Amino acid sequence: MPEPTSPGGPPAPGPQETSAAEPPAAAPPPAVETVPATGQVLAPAAEPILTSAGPLPSPGETGPAPAPSAPLRDPADASFDTTIADGPFGRPGRSMRGSPFVFGFTAALGVLTAWWLVQAVASAGSVLLLIVVSLFLAVGLNPAVEALQRRNLSRLLAITVVFLGVIALFVVFGLAVVPPLTTQFTEFVENVPRYVQELQDNPLVRDLDQRFQLLEKLQQYVTSGDFGTQMFGGVLGLGTVLLGAVFNSLTVLVLTLYFLGSLTSIKEMGYRLVPRSRRTRTRLLGDEIIQRIGGYVAGNLIVSLIAGVTTFLFLSIMRVPYALALALIVALTDLIPMVGAFIGAGVASLVGFFVSPTVGIVCIVFFTVYQQVENYLIAPKVMLSSVDVPPLATVVGALLGGALLGVIGALLGIPIAAAVLLILREVVLPRQERL
């Protein structure tokens, strides 16, 4: 019997070929679980059917009830906001962000906050000034501490040595200046009648005195006992000034000690506030600024020390009384930029005139020559290696600092000018070149 063929294709397989074909692979039987305690055989659990919306519930189970759909709204409607859903108490109203009332109220709050901050800073201005001065002194003394650390001293011991040296300097200055000032003031008050008599012997002064009775009024005023107290606003004012000076000095010393001890941690905390990508460059710039401030303080101290030693030798040769006290005053005032040297020279020359007019004139000539030597020879060589600041920037920084904060501002003006110039040269100018 001929084999059946399919039209247009190969012959269909016969019964033998079909039976000879391999049967399809059977699915593995579902796992059967048995309860150990009772031996009861549990029926296998049906596998869930997975869909894109999640597994479908098994037959006989009901899924969670679908959430009621929100009513459709027209997106073209101005009151329709697709970002806010209806709440349990109804749909919120229109936002008041564009209301003139809200804008004015917010602006008024901003102005009041700014005014309050300005008043707070003004009220705490004296405290903030002490903090700034203490931090400046700590940065200035840090090079000395690091120099002692390089000599195998621990930082704690190095800080102790430097701080004891600062305290000893204050003690020596007080012991050298206060007793002579007290003695000189007492002698001056006692000798006022003699000075007045000497002035009366001068023809010009005698003529003016006969017209306006100047010497008599001056003698009565000085010998009345109110001269010393009225200079400071009375006894209470004098005591307030002295107590305030002592309290501020102790506060600066304590804060300087704390800042000097935690200067490393303060720097690290400040650097961590900068983003990580810019932290390395900020660290390099910050360390350079701190190094220049420390160099400025060290250089200024060296220049003042030279001025004090030179003044002491000169006044000792000229036999001017209280040479040590006057030398310390010259060294202290020489720390003040621009005008400090003239103040110290004026005080020393005035005492020289009390010795004799010749000694006073010689003092004026000496200090005039020394200021030229210091300004054009000593200070440039000392400051050139520590603070690279042009002379114009030095003058401008000292003038602006003095106008803003007085003597302390004049002291801080030069290192701040050095920091600003460094930032301009290393950050601003290279960025401008790349644009």
C-alpha cells in the first residue's frame, strides 16, 4: 500500500516512526511537604502567575480592592494643579506665593533680621575684637612653637615655653614702666611751681601772663589735685580704665593660649568646610597665609627689639633718666605701623628736654636719623623674607585698618593686605587669564 504523502512536502511519518520518536521531557514533580509531627502530607502550593503588574492571586483568593479613581479634570483649567492631590478635607486652594502681601511681609522680616544681626555684631564688637586679636597673636606665635618642636620638644611643652616668655615680657615691661611713670608724675606735680617761676622769667611769657594771667591759672589747676583725676574723667573713670585694661589683657592672654593649643585642629576643621575637590589647593593657600602672618609678627618683633636696644644704649650714653622704661616704650610703640615710631621718639625726646635743651635736641636728631635707617635698611631686609607686600599696599592697609579699628586695625591691616594679594595672585588673576 503506498505511503501517504502530504501535498508539496515530504512523506508523513508512519506509525513506527512515531513510536520510535523520543517522548517529551516531563516537568519535575512538585515538591511535597510533610508535617514531621503528624506525618500528614500537604498538597503542593501552586506557583503564582507573574505579570508586569505583579503576581496574580491564586484561584479562590481575592486581591486588594482597587483604589477609587479620582475624577478627571481638564488640564487646561487654570485651577487644575497636577502636583497636588486632593486631601481628606478637600483640595487645597491657590498658592499665595505670588501675593504682594506675602512678598512685603517676607521682605520686612529679612530687613528686621539683617538689622538685628548688625545690632548683635555691634553689641559684641569689643568681644569679637578681642577674639580677632587673640587669634592673630596665636598665629604670630605659632612659628616660635614650631621652631621649638623641631628641637625635639612636644607641642605642649613648646607652647608652655613661648607663653611663659610672653608673660615674662609683660611683667618686665610693667616693672620697668609703671614705677618710673608714677615717680615722674609725682615729681612733675611737685615741681610745677618752679617750672611756672622759670616761665615767668621769660619776657614773652611774662607779657602774655600779664595780659591773660595764664601761668596763675595753670598753677592753680595743676596744684589743685584735680589734674590727675580729670585726665581720666575722675577717680571712678580712672579705675574703670585700669580695670578694663587689666581684664582685656588677661582675656587676650587666655584666648591666645587656647588658640595656640588648638590651632592645628582649628585649621583642619576650616579646611574640611571646603569641598573635597578644592581642599588641597585651599590648604596650600591657607598654610601660606598663616605662614606670612606669623612671619610678619616675627619680623615686626625683631624690628621693635632692635629699636628698643638702640634707644636704651643711646639714652644710657646721654644719661637720660629711666632709660630702660623709655626704651621699652619705644619698642612697644614701634609695633604700630607708620605712627608708632614717632610716638615713642616724642616721649623720649620730651624727657630729654627735661634734662636739658641740648639733650632734647640731640634726641630729636638721633631718632630722626634712626627712623630713616629703620625704614630704608632694617625693615626691608627683615620683612622681605617674611611678608612680600609692596610699600603702597602696606601704607593703604595700615591706613584703612587704622581708620576702621584704630591701633589694632593698623596692626592687622598689613597681614590682611598680604593675604588679599596672595589670593589675587594665585586665584583671581589665573582665572582671568583662562577666560
